[in-house]
Amino acid sequence: MIIRSIEELKAIYGASSEASTAKVTTKLTPEYRHMIEISPFVALATVGPEGLDCSPRGDIGGVVRVEDENTLLLPDWRGNNRVDSLINIVRDPRVALMFLIPGSTTTMRVNGRAVVSAEPSLLQSFEMDGKHPRTVAIVSIDEVYFQCARALMRSELWNVDRFVDPTTLPTPGQLLKAAKADFDRETYDREWPARAAKTMW
């Protein structure tokens, strides 16, 4: 049976709990601010004419800088230059962010609107090892709240005994060769670790 209306969906799930709606605010509380400032990783979701995109972002310490109770600053560090998220933001400002905190089963979520800035003074304020991001996404918060911990509890995401042995997984070169048959996976896998270490920022 395919659910085709909100009414059908509500009939299955019933009413939301008070806590599920009471936690939503339109600006950062001091507690929400602390949770976001300590997070080193965020998944950034954007939307554009071609569809949706979700991109991982990480940084030493906090992945974003809290400008004020309504604004987050997300620097764009070195990557593959596809800039899918930034292209989407330029055309459609709607964004959603989910912050993870290592060791915690509580995640933080932000829905809002963003613009992409290349203001030199802003870029310089994020200096790392003498380098700067090429742009910074300025996120205006529409709503912020924490997420129920059950998903991370069920997945045992931070349980080291459940960590997957990386050697049992395909290498990046193997993944690329599976997508493009004539790709030189051996060279890519051999050179990638050193290249990544030199281009972190």
C-alpha cells in the first residue's frame, strides 16, 4: 500500500509528542550554540533545478563559526571543485544542515537560507596554515533543533567495536574504475594519500 496523502500518513503515526515540537526555535539558544560550535562535521543539503545534493563538510574544531544567534558561517575548504552545493545555493538559497558530534548521540539540525560570499576580509578571517577558503556560505537560520538520539543509538555509530575494517572496502581508485572502466586506479590509490595531506586546506 502506497501512502498518497498526509491524512493516511498521520493515521499510521498519530500525533507528534510535545518535545518534538517544543525543541524548535528560530534562533540559537546558548545550549544549541554550544552543540553546534563543538561539532567538527556537518552534512549540507541544498536544492537546485537538477535536484537535491547533500555534501559532507568537516573542519578542525568547529565546522562552522557562529556569527550571532541567527547566523552561521561555513567556509568552503579544498575539495574536488565540483561545487555542486555552492551552485545550488547561488540559484536557490534554501539549505538544511545536520551536525554530528563524535561520541554524542544527539545531532543538531538547522534549516535556513544561505548566500555565498567571497569577501576578502571574511576569507582571511578563516586562515589555516597560511591558506584561506575560496568562499564562505553565510547561513541565516530559519529554525534550529536537536534530533532524537534513536538513529545514532540504533546504528551504534560511535561504537569502536562496530567500526568497519577499511581494508575490507573498495579503495577510492576501485570505486572510480567501477564508474569509468579505463580509469587508472593503481596510480590514483598510490598518489591519493600524499596529495590529500598536501591539499587539506
